[in-house]
Amino acid sequence: MPEAVGVRQAQAQRTRGAVLAAAAAVFVDQGVQAPIRDIAERAGVGIGTIYRNFPSRADLVTAVYRHQIDTCAALAPQLLAESASPFTALTRWVDAFVDFLVTKHGLGAALGSGDPGLENLHTLMLDTLLPACATLLDACAAADEINPGITAYPLMRAIGNLCITGPDYDQADAQHMVATLLAGCRHQA
């Protein structure tokens, strides 16, 4: 009997993972207000399966972005371990953060929607990503690779502001401006 329970749990995890992956892809294409039926179709499940796992749209949006935020945060120690310098790790992490911000259509709208179910999304981003960024900045400061006084919140807020794209300002523009910002943060010996 326990083996059957383990198989069901594994299947439920696979289904949940498929729904999250499908929702992430649909959100990029259509925004967070995309029809649930489009997500279900892409995941290969019924609409009821989505609502069974995520009772509200806010639950689904939060779960999708939580997974992506956690992935971005986990990059910080990994990049510190494998990069030639802390500033290189910071640069690579910021590139991933920019990609997350620019490609997640509807994230800005979700953060500013006023939906009480999504209020925790902004807090989740801050609580998870600020410590990751701070770890990188601390390593840069210890290696004397960054100007003194640069802290995680103002840096991430500046990056976020530079990532607001529009008709005359796209992802390439955002990446260029963020690279320029980081270059200005680098300590010149």
C-alpha cells in the first residue's frame, strides 16, 4: 500500500510541475491574466486539476513566481563558487535578475494590481532576492571590487526601474543600461 501512495505523490508532483511550467510559459506570452484553459491545455490537464492545485489565480501566479524567484536566489552562492571574482558573480546574477524582470510579462502588473492575494509577491521578492544580492555585494566589498556604500535594496530598485520596457525601450536597452549601472558601481583601483 505505501508504494501506491508514493506513486500517487510522485504523479501529483509531476502534474504540479507541469502546471507551473505551462503557467510560466503562458504568462510570458499572454500575461498573468491569461485564461486558465490556455494553461490547462498547455499542461495537458483539465481545468479542474489546476483549481485543485491552485484554488485561485493569485495562488497560481504566486507559485509560478516563487519558483522562479527561488531559482534566481539560488544562483548567488553558485555563481560565487564558480566565478573568477565576486564582481563577475554579481554581474552574472544581475543578468539573470534582469532576464527574470524583463521576460516575465505581467509581473509588474501583478505586483501593482492591488489584488490582496498577490500582496505577498512583492514581499517574497524582497525577502528572497535581497539577501542573495547582499551576499554578492558583501563578497564584492570584501574583495574591494565595488564602491563603498552600495547596498542591495537601492541597487535592485535601480535595476528594476531600468527594466521597465516599452515600445521604444526593449530588453537589449535594459541590459545595456543595467550594465552601465554596474560599471559605475565597480571600484576602480
